[in-house]
Amino acid sequence: MAYTTVEYEEVYKRFTADAELGLRGYELSRREWTILKQLRDVLKDATLFFSRGSPTIAAVIPAMDLIDNRLTDAARESNDKLDPAIRTAAAIAKRTLNRYYKMSDMAATYRIAMVLHPRHKLRYFERAGWPKHWIKQALDMVREEYDAHYRHLDERHADDSDGDDDANNQPVDEVRLARFRYVSPR
């Protein structure tokens, strides 16, 4: 909305300036236009992130990280490029976002979806600078979910097969989990 309003600023000003339309109460001051433009710029990356396709569970944490980074930059006291109203709003929005982020910490679904997602796997957590014990915890969540809900399917499959799980004779779940480990290029 902010993007479109700024894009059509001149049209907006003509409409609100026309007394016959009764929209004078919606005119924006020079400062309000500045704030709107700054708000558009702060929210631009997040807006583009959500506009590019269908959101998925695996996109929640990267989206929250992106928004958190933008809000952190906007809220900094040293950011004298932004109006104090934008900095204050960004700080409040960041606190609100952090409440939701904590809720995602309590649900394993988000991290499991990212570990299983072909684009992310564990690399996202490593690149985002997550502590190693958090990354291990994400992988452990996948293992626990697998053990609790899917291992029995492999055991039934193993009974039907010739007993050769893979070329290295590793258990099937370890072969599958190995796909999620990231080996950095040398």
C-alpha cells in the first residue's frame, strides 16, 4: 500500500486537494510523505519476499530473519536517516516479531521443514550464524520425528527387502539423515 501511494503521490495530492471530493482530511503533510517513503523503504525487502510466490512453512524462519534484520537496522538510534517515528515503530515491531519468533522456537515444525527443504537443509542455519547447539537441536528434532513416526515404515520395508539397506550397509534412517548434513567444499 505504501509503495503504491508513493508511486501515485501526485495523483493522491490532486484528489485530496480537491475540496469538492471531500477528501481534504486525508491530505498528508510533507513530514507524513517523508515518513511514508521511509516506511516503504524499510518494508520493501519483506514485501518482495512475500510477493514472490507461495509461502511455505520452510519460508517462515528466513522471512522472520529478514524482517528482523530490517527492523534492527531501522530501529538503531544511530540511524539518523530515518524519522524518529519510523525508528520507534521499528523498535515496537521488532519486539512484536520477537514474541512470534519465540513461539516458532517452541514448535519443531519450522526447523524440521527447513532441514528437509532441498534449498535450506542445515546450510541456512550455518549461514545465518545460529549457534552449533541450535543446529544440532534442529537435526535432532528431525531424527526424533523420524524415529517416532516413520522408522517403523522402514523396518517393515526392510523385512520385505533382501536385507541390503544400501551399499555401505548403514541403517536406512542414517542414510536418509546423511543427506541433510552439509559438507563444506574444500
